Amino acid sequence: MDRADSTAAARLFSARFCAEGVSVSRGGARIVSNISITLEPGDVVILRGPNGSGKTTLLRAFAGLLRIDDGAIRVESAHGSSVSAPVDEPSASLIYCGPQNAAKAALTVDENLRFWAALYDAPEGALETARTAFRLEGYADRLAGALSTGLFRRLGLSRLVLARRPIWFVDEPTASLDASSSETFARYVEDHRAAGGVAVIATHDAFDIAGARKLRLAEEQAA
Amino acid sequence: MPSLYEFANPVLFERWARPAIPWLAGATALMIFAGLYYALFNSPADYQQGDSVRIMYVHVPAAWMALFCYSVIAISSAVGFIWKHPLADVAAKEAAPIGAGFTFLALFTGSLWGKPMWGAWWAWDARLTSVLILFFLYLGYMAIWRAFDDKARAARLAAILAIVGFVNIPIIKFSVDWWNSLHQPASVFRAGGPSIHPSMLPPLFLMAGAYMSFFGAALLQSMRNELSARRQARLERTDVKAASTLVEQ
Amino acid sequence: MRGLRAIIARDVTLAFRAGGGSLPAVAFFAVITVLFALAAGPDLTLMSKIAAPIIWTGALFATQISLDQIYRADREDGSLDVIVTTSGELALTAAAKAAAHWLSTGLPLILATPVLAILLNLESEAYLPLLLSLLIGTPGLSLIGSFAAALTVALPRANLLISIIVSPLYIPILIFGAGAAAAGAAGAPQYAANLSLLGAATLFTAVIAPIASAAALRSNMD
Amino acid sequence: MKKKTRRLYLAAGAFVFAAGAVALTLNALKGSITFFYLPSDIAALAAKPTAAIRLGGLVEAGSLQYGETEESGKPHVAFTVTDGETRINVAYVGLLPDLFREGQGVIVQGRFTPDGDHLDAETVLAKHDENYMPKEVADALKESGRWQETGGKAGTGSGGRN
């Protein structure tokens, strides 16, 4: 496994993620309210909370996929300890991996990888890294629709390595993974963080990363 | 805080809309009677069309209203989309069925007039076709509102469609000038003053005034109904749940 | 640019794979045309007169059946998230999606047209005007259609709503397109004017539809 | 590319497209995409069109003639359509619409006889002008000699022929 390469790739740049007083509504109802968090390079958050507490809503809002009612979201590029101005386009520094794998069943594994590589503007070398990282080498010409659920999930998660973005938002990554695949995924999160990356991982599983901040989404108490 | 969106403006709206409605309704009744009296009994027959000209007094103002209502929808939609003003969304939504009604009236009475005068119920020329397109646009706009449960989203999407469809309005207005058409060119709002004899103008303007005040009354009343229905739906909501916030574990 | 090219290439590839939209569109086009011809009866002179309008309406319906899949398929498998977050300018992405739809349905329909035209006894001098009008007009259909698809992407079944929305917006293209085909076949002076207006409608749509689609997609994210 | 520069390029691209659309529209409006041909349009053609066409113009004063009436009650009529420059003879079988008057606008649909002598009309549509007035006023205008200014341009004054 080519871990050194992926670490180097992720070290391309690092970033700080800031959310201030973010509130999000869906269908006219407020789901999450007044969320403030700052994630420094190297911060990993494990986000938990009961069903319906708004984990997915929050991650999607952070990723810029949902309109926020109030508050602000900023991404600042960080070089070592020097603080710099917010980046022009936050979406270019982050990646969101939802519960779905964003892969087309009628395309082969490789065709899916190449499509993402083009969208995330990843160099040719990143393809190979992603393939080895999630052990997809033997399946290059297999239709994604013919993969098992676990393999399909690995294909979906390989986007994280492929995209080489400093900020990851991952929703239920390990739900359909076996123990060894979960471990592999955890190792990649650790690599990412060692390289100065930021990750927020929402999960119901016992999944854990050593030294990660643990946050919980809970109903707001009447103050 | 979310209640601000639903309540704050509507309170003010209710304060002036409720007393305005009876006045507008009264004006409508008055002008419709006067207009119809003039149109049917107290205006001359046309030198060419004879008594069929009387259809015009129903038809022409209805066609004006068809364009006017769509403009109201498009402008309210733009206001609602850009400034997120909830009353603008409701106004756009409630103006649509009224506008569709006027459009249908214009098409229907035009057809009644066309058969004896032109010799055909319908002709596929620019004016008639573009008004028919307008009618379909109204239907599409109303269909969008019906399709989405989430009113805020429906408002945004319907607004986008209304603004896109607004392109049709100048095409309708100028179609008879740009293209050789079977339909007559503008008679009232045109450069060089109306080409309608003054004796025919009172019923025309009375009917237009009646339609306009009807539009005002109907719009205000249906906006009130919609606002109170939304308020009711809000109160009856059972899935109300407190929003979540982050806690460190 | 790389991302836009990839979106077009992927959508076209998918359209021609099993379960894609190209083959059904062409088949539907052929079926509509043949049914029209059967309903019109055996009068060949009448047939050659109405051939161009039949082909135009057939093309219009055939581009409509695959519209609701333009964005919905991507939304259901999560790739719409990837497309939205990675697109620098969502309007350009929407234009790329419309272009892919045209390449995978509009273009095959145009290629199928000469064959169907033979069945409809189209006069030989009418082929060029008909094909030219389709070539200029069908991109407009894909653009308008993809806008309707973006408006309705969040609805589970939207085909009926899409046809209600697109039919008024399609009418100018249908009128000028069929008008150009008819005028060109008759050698009438309205040919150039109709083609100009058809081109104007498509160009204008190419400005409005991507912007409106982008606004609709943003309002539809959840 | 910076977001601002990209937006600028996009706006420029959109402007080029929109300008193209406007130019094409203006170009089209110069020509005719008309609901009907005028007699002079027909005269300008190399040969009389063989397909069914719509012809619009004024019914020439004094040109309306009634022939025999068929058993079905439909009269044979003949009249001349003019735009002041060219005249075209029209033959029609059937009842004319109420608004059909000599000197008023008319649109006929049909095809030319093979010898190009006259147009065999399938439908006759009367075109109304933008003038509405009581009969007495029209008569008064006629008497005072100011009539031609308003009524005379009826059919051709439909606005499209700028």
C-alpha cells in the first residue's frame, strides 16, 4: 500500500474550517441551530447523535450543499501557523461523501474513478493511489453495479483520497464495511490528519479515531 | 425566530387588506353594472362589426388583465426571490388562478367574436398563439405550486419559472405590430392616441376598471385565505421538534 | 473545462449503455411517426405535405421522455452532490448537462430523420430544410427540457409536470422550426426569416436556461 | 481562474449569445415570417407557389361578383385582392364572413390554379382594422372626405410592413 504517496498528496495545502452561529432549516422546520465550530489543521471530529438529530443536514450545510438561514461558513488556507484570508471558493477545499456512493452502476469502477478525477481535478497519479488505498485494483473493468455492497462503499470512499481536499465531511462511512475495511479507512483518516487535514465524520458505529474530538448533536435545551 | 417569516408582515397586511376588500368589491359591482349597461344598451354599433363589437368590451379588458396579472406574478416573484419577502410569494401564487381566468375569458370571447367576424373560431397567428402560450404558462406555474409540499421551495421554483416565462409578455404585446397578423393592431394604447371612437370608450374603461378592482379584491381575499391556512397548518403541526445543537462529549 | 468535458462524456456514455435514454428516444420517435402515418391514411400527397410537421412533433415528444432523468438519476445516486460542489459555475455545468442530453437524444433523432422521412414520402427538396431546422432547433429543446428537469428534480415522478412546463416554452421553437421546414420545402421567402428566428430562440434559450437551471438546482438541494 | 474573472468571461459569453439572438431577430423582422403574403410578395416570386398559401390585402372596391349558387346553398364568389400595387383574382365557393366588405382587409387561404390565373380559396377570413366607430361617424367621415386617411389603409396597415 502506497501510504507515503497519499500523505504527500494531502499535504499539498491545509486549511482551517470555521462555522459561526450556523442554523439550517428544512421544509420550514429548524433542524440545527446556532452551531459554531473551528477546526484547525489536523482536527478530526467524530459526530454522533440520534436519528433525526441533523447530522446529515449539518454536514451538507458545511459542504455548501444546503442554504443556511443564519451564520457564516469560512475556509481559510493555512500554511503552518500563519493565518491567511478566507479562500475565494470554499467548495474547492472540501469534499463531502454522503451515505450514497455517487457512482454509476452502468459504468465500470475505472470509469467512475476517472469521472471523479476529472471533477475534482486530480492528477493521473491520484487514480493509482485511490485504487490501491481502497483495494480496488482487481476490479478496474467490473461494472460498479456488479460490486458487493461493501466494495461499492469502498469505491465511494476512494473519492476522499482521489480528490486530495484538505477538509473532509464524511457521512456514515463504515455502515457497510467489514472490520478490516473499516480499519483501512481509519488509517486513511489518520494519514489525512497527520498531513494537516481536517475531517468531520458522522457515524452510528463504534468507529473511532485516536485523539479525535467527539461531538454530539442533541436537542437544544430551553435556555 | 422562524415565526418572523410567517407572521410579522401578514399582521400589517391584514390590517389594511381587510377593510379594503369591501370597497373594492363594491367598486367592482358598480362598474360592472354601469359597464355592461353601456356596453349592451348605451353604446353605438360599429360601422363594420355591427353589434358584435359589444363582445369587445368583455374581451379587450380581459386580455389586458391577462398580461397585467402575469406581470404582477413575475414582479412579485422577482421580489420574493431576491428579497425573500413572504407576502410577495403569496401574492404571486394567488394572482395566478385569477390571471388564468382572465386569459381564458379573453381566449373564449375572442373566439366568439372571431367566428362571425373573421369567419373562424381560431386562427394560428402570432397574437392568438402567444396568448395561448400565456394560458399554458399560467397552468405550469400553478402546477409547480401544487407539486411541492415545502412552500418556501415551491415559492423559489415557481418564481424562477414565472421570471423565465415573462419573456412571453413583450412578444404578446408587440406580436400584432411585428408580424402581419389576422388580429387587429393596438387600438387604445398606441402612439398617436386611441383609434376607437370616444363614444365607445366609456364602456371599455368601465369594464377595465371593474376587472381591475375585481382583481384587487379577489387577490387580497385569497391572499388572506392562504395566509390563514398557512398559520393554521403551522399550529396543527405535530412533528414540531426542537432544533439540535452541538455539545462536546 | 476538464470537469465539463467529463460530465458530457459520462452522460453520453450512460445514454448509450443498457438502460440509457438514447435508444428509447429513437424508438419512440420512430413509433410516433409511424403511428401518425397510419392514422393519416394512404394518401401519399397528403403525407408528403404533413411529413415535416409530423417529424417535428415526433422529435419534440421524443426529446421529452428522457428529460426527467437528466438530473434525477444523479440526485438519487449522490453524484449530483459531487457535480454541484465541484462545479465552479453551476450554470456552465447545467449547460454541459443540456449539451449531453442533446448529443444523446437530439443528434440521434436527426440521424434517424432521413429514414423516417422516406416512410413519410417527404419530397427530396424538403430534406435539407427539415434537417437544418432540426439541427438549429433541437438544442433549444434540450436546453428548455433540462431547465424543467432541474425545476422538478426533487419530485419522485415528474414526467407529467415536466410536459406541462415545457409545452408553452417549446411552442416558439416548434412554430419557427416547422415553419422553416415548410417554407424551405416550398422555396418561400419566409425560409430565411424562420431560420433566423429559430436560431434566435435557441441562442436566447442558451443564455436563459443554464442560469435558470442553476438557480433551480440550488433551490432543490436538500 | 479567479471567481471574478470567470464571472466576467461568463457574462461576456452570455452577452455575445444574447446579441446574436437579437441580431437574428432583427434580421428576421426585416424579412417576412408572416401570417400571410401580400399580392406584391407573390409578384416578387419567380413563380407562383404551388403549395397552399395565405394571401392578405384589401378587397378591391367593385370587384366582388356573385356567380350561381350550388344546391347546398353555397354561392360562387369572385373578387380581387390588392395592396395598391398588385392585384390578384380570387375565386371562392361558400359563405363570406360578416366583416367581409369591399375596401376592407381580407385573408384568403388556398392555392393558385395551375395556369396561375387566380387563387382558388379554401377559406376566407375577414381582417378587422384597429378602428372602432359608430356607423354615423363613419358616414360623416366619408361625407367630409377625410375617410380615406383612416379607413383606406385598413388591410395593409396591419403594422408588419414597416
